[in-house]
Amino acid sequence: MMKRLCSCFAQLHEDESGQGLVEYVLVVALLVFTAVAMMTNVAGDISSVFSKVHSTLTSVLAIT
């Protein structure tokens, strides 16, 4: 398995057409990193909103 993987990497290293593939992979990795970072921030905001709704509903239900 490792020989096959090394063979694939060696072939890509010798083949110049693989350079375009590497550039696309780097762009996709950057997009994925950005999306994950943004989703982390959005998840925190959503959690905050649900906490506020929970506390509001708890206080309203405690009154009645």
C-alpha cells in the first residue's frame, strides 16, 4: 500500500500537469478552512440566541 502511494506521488512529481491539480486542492482547502471558521462563529451566535429564547420562555412560564 505504501509503495503504491509513493509511486503515485513520484508520478505526480514528474508530471507537470499535476501542478494545476495542486493549485485547485489548495484553493479548495482554503475555502473549506474559511467555511469551517465561519460556521464556528455562526454556531456560537445560534447557541446564544437559543439560550436567550430558553431563558425568556422559562421566565414567562414561571409567571403563569
